[in-house]
Amino acid sequence: MGNGNIYNDSIPPAQTYITPNDSVSTYNILYIGTNACGIDSLTKEITIYPPDITAFIEVPGLSFCQYDTLVLTAFSTPGAINTWKLIAPDGSLSGASGDVALFKMTQSGTYTAILYASRCGSDTDTVRVTSLPAPFVDFDLPAFVCAGSPVSFNNLSKDISGVLWDYGDGNIDVCGVHVYNTAGIYTITLTAFSLVNNCPFSVSKTISVIGLPTASFSPSTFSGCEPLEISFANSSTPSSNFDWNFGDMTSNSSAQNPIHIFQNDGTFQVKLTVYDAFGCFSDTSILNIIVYPKPESKFSFPNLKYCHRYDSIPFSNLSTGSVGQEWVLNGMSFSTLNITWLPLDSGIFNVLLISESTFGCIDSSYNTIDILSSPTCNFEADKESGCEDLTIDFTNLSNAAKNFIWDLANGTSSVEKNLNYTFTFPGTYNVRLISLTNNGCPSDTTIKTITVHP
């Protein structure tokens, strides 16, 4: 039974356990059960508390400063259940439980602390402490300050004997004037001491320290041919206002990421000046942009009438500032300085000359040329031989012709487009068709042989 008694009954008699008045005792009860199948045991612990409870409070002092934490320690009889009640100077109540109680003394005046100890009986203890009044502490500060600039804090505290300023960056002094060298949010704590009891009180406020913006940007390209369009990517930090000077006598831009077109050739100094939202600082970044001149593409050809298949056309390259060229004409491309072209078709043709400079800049010139249609002569006969009298239908298949002359090689001629003719004498006849146009282009002739048998 843990107290020296041992029993073999299934239910033992009531037991008496004792403990000293100044300590808690424990007893271990062992129960062993057996049967034909084996043996098993179970142990349980009982706790014995002292029969009489005494409450006792230990306090580190009887007077404190307002806003101090009052630490109350219970030295009641061991095993006692300790609960606390604190009565503030204005009569308001607060409570706690446990061997140690912590109370914030937010009022000045007398606090009454009561300890209630209970377990085997109950008891109380009471202590009264004085909370000495803290001073009135306050200060003013700006919402922000620029890094590297001094800032003054205005002390509004009253009836104080001294102060300590904690600037939140590891620096503490009594001045109230400070310089922050690194951007960030800082907590400033002012601690002031009362005139009478030297009681401290602290007030904390935050200030934003604005850092130096850094101007930085990159162009989509550093060089190119006129007109040169460039996108500028702004990587400045931190900043909210921008001033772009493109160095080409155009208006400045306040856009964050502007797009600018340099219309003329030259070297241009682009400047980005950035400002933070508070006007504290500015910074400028400068890059050079090189704009290359483009060549001037130009060509000429004689202002004449040209007939297809007959007239070759000379094209002369009059470009300046170029080192290479490409002619595009009727689906063909040529790279020679000058070209001569024999048109094989009639119509209006586009002539394009692309000139290229040393820097790869290009310029194009363009013109059209009207190629006149030259007639194409052709005909067919429904028969090419036969007996006299031989009648033949001649069908005119000519293109681009306006007028026609048939020569039947027997002294007979006709200006009809199509012809029906009877050969009445035997022989061999070289029938000739001449196709003509009225645009000044040369005529065309076709001959077919007709044989007439007797």
C-alpha cells in the first residue's frame, strides 16, 4: 500500500497516509493479480498535501514607478492553489493564478494585492504597494527624412529631469538630432525621467528614411539608321518622377519607359534624371546613341517609247552614299551598279532600286515604265493544199495588232482581218500576213505555203 501495509484481499481496508506540514508527499500503490494463466501488476501514485494552508506574499519592494511591472511571488504552504486579485487605485480589478503573478501598474497611487491559498483549508495574504507617477512624455517628428540629412525631434515632455533618445539604428544620445545614412523605417524611442522620483517613461514613433534614387536605363539598341526608333527601359530605383533629354533638340519626356524616334543622323547624348517622390534627391544617367545617315537612292532612264521584244532600256544608278544596290524589276533581282533590260512583255512595270550604305542603312527609289505592245503575227489556213479551184479560209491569230495586210503571192492583197479566198490556178503560193499597230512599234510578219494542184 506504499505505507508499509501489505494485503492479500481483493479489496484492502481504508488506509491512513501522512505528510509533513511543509511538504507534499507521494505514495506508490502496487496491485498484483494472478490466476492459472499468469500474473500482472498495476502501480498508481497518490499525492498527500499538508493539512493546514498558510498564504504568504513576497514582493521586491513597496514603491515602484508607474508602468513598472509588479512581480508578486507566493510562498504559501507547498501544494497550495494560489490565485491573485489586484485592486488598482481607481478600484478596477485584475486577477491571476499560479505561484508568480505579473501586473502592469498603469495608474499612479496605491495598489492592493491579495493572495488566496487553498487546498486542505484556505488562507489569504495582503500587501499594498505605491505606484509613483510617471512623467508626461511626447515628441514631434517629420513623416520622412532624406538619408544623409539631419533631422530634429521636438521634445514635448513636461516636468522631467533628463531624457534618452534611441534612434532605432543602434545610436542612443541625449541630443534629439540625428542623421540616418541608410534608407528604411526606424523606430525612435524617447525615454524621459520625472523630476521628483526619477521615474522613467518611454514613447516610440516611427520615421521613414528615404534613400538616394539611382538613375539607370538601357536602350533597345545603341545605334542604327535614320529614322531610328528606340525603346528605353527604365531600371531606376527608387524613383517616381523622370526627365528624359534625348539630345536631339526635341521636347523632353516624363514617361517612365519612353519610345523616341531620332529623325536625323548624328551622335546624341541621352540623359535620364530621376527624382524621388519626396524631392529629396536626384540622379542622372547618360548614354550615347549613334544614328547613321541613310544613302540617297536615285536612278534614271531615257524618256522614250519602248516596244517589247525590240527595245533595251538602260537604267543608270545615280545614288549617293551607297556601297551596294539591288534592282528589282519584273520579278527579277540584279546587284550590278547599272542594268539594261529587254522587256519581253508589254504593260506598266515597277522599277525599284534599293541602295545600301556602309552601315547597312538602306533607301529606296521607285518609278514606273510603260512598255508598248509590239504586234505578234500568226494565222492558220483550213487547208494547205488541194485541187483547183481551191477555196481556203484564213483565220487571223495575231495579237496586239490593229491593221493587217494579206499578200496572196499572186498579185492579190487584202486588208481584212480574216480572209476567204479561192485559188483558180495551180501553183505554190507563199501567203504572207503582215500585222501592224498604231503605237509606233514594228510590224510582224508570218508566211505559210499553199499548194494548188491542177
